[in-house]
Amino acid sequence: MPGRREQASLRRREEDRSGVTLAIYHVSRDFERHVAALRRSIRFRVTCQSQRTTSRVPKKGLDGVLWELAPGKTPDRRRVASIARGIPVVSYSEHGGREVADVSRARGFASHLRAPLRPAAVARAFGAAPRPDLTVRLKPLQAALRHRFRRADVLAELVRATLVPVEPARVADALVSRMAGWLPVPAWAVVAVDHEGRTGLLGRRFVTDELERVIQAIGLWVMKRGEPFASAAVAADSRVEGVGG
């Protein structure tokens, strides 16, 4: 029988073999310096592509996308979404200023990292390692959110954004766009139920195919019960039928 050290080593090797496959979209010429630690780690499989020349990524087997941000440049949200096609997208930059982090939040990236990219931070950003509970992550933002929501122009801007469009999808897109800029939550969606009782997503932000099924099941539960839904572990929640694993 192997000892505790040998067992721990075997578990680490097994975790490493499972791996995390990432596509990195860069704008810097020295991008290899940014990803050097990821390339050295056997836990990650990395492909690097220039934002200037690439339009899509292979979805099969890809766990996430890293998107480089630069000061003074705002990424096209629709282009990022069309490239990722529902795969989680995390932004990163070698510039530590608040400007880049604000752009990341406003454009709805799941998280924002500082280059050079550290394997532990990347693993947490894509859920490959334990991360703090949402309430813990929101606590440092409470004061800023209270200050923001006390301003009348915040509500007025949201009302203008949702009243001007006449198409429900555009209203939903305006809602998820604002919420993604306010709260650090990886994915957002607006769920609607048609006259036949079928649920569908009117607006979304970085929602994978698997997550869409979960969201639709939760939306159906909310519409039937008329109650808010909250869960610490949706996969084990008996209220949501057909969701597990």
C-alpha cells in the first residue's frame, strides 16, 4: 500500500493529467512572457492566437478563453461572444490600472487577471480550483454598490436603456449588460416563458450549453412557484429536475 505522500502525489498527477485547455487571444508582441508559467505547468494546455487575425475557436474540448485587454482599447462584446460561443471568457492585462479592470467588468468578462498569468489564479478564474463564495466576493463591493445605486442617474440610465428598444431581446441584452458591469458574476441570463410554457433565454452573457439547460430548468421552477431561487449547489438540488453531475 502506498504511503500518504505517495497517495497525495498520485492524486496531484491525476489532477494534472485531467488538464485545462485554454485559448489565449493576445495583442502584445511579448505574449509568450505572459503565458510562460502556463506553458510550464502540465495542468494547462495552451494555444495562443492574435486577436487581429482570428475569428473563431474550436469549441470541442476547450475549457476557457483568455482575452488580453490594453488601455484605450475597448473589445467588441459581440465579437468576443462569437469567438467564444458560450465558453467562459476571462480577461487579462499587463497594465494594472483601474481603467482596464473597469472595461473588463463593463464588457461582462467572467473575471480579470494581471499578466504574467499565474496557474493558480487562472485555475480559480475558470473554476478549476476552489474559489470564495459569492457573498465573500461581493462583500468588498458593498460600499461602492450602495454609493452607485443611491444615484438617480443610474436608475434613469437603466430605464432609458430598457424602454427605448421595442424588441424583448434588446431589452434583455440591456439588462444583462448593466448587471454584468455591476456584479462580478461569471454568467448572466434573462429567461422568458412562452404561451406554451416553454422556457428560453432572451439575453445571455457567457452562458455555456450545459449552463443554459440549468438556467432553463431554474426559470421554469421560478415561473411555476413565483418564488426566488437560490442554491449553493445546483447539481445536488432536488428542486431542479434533470440537472446533475
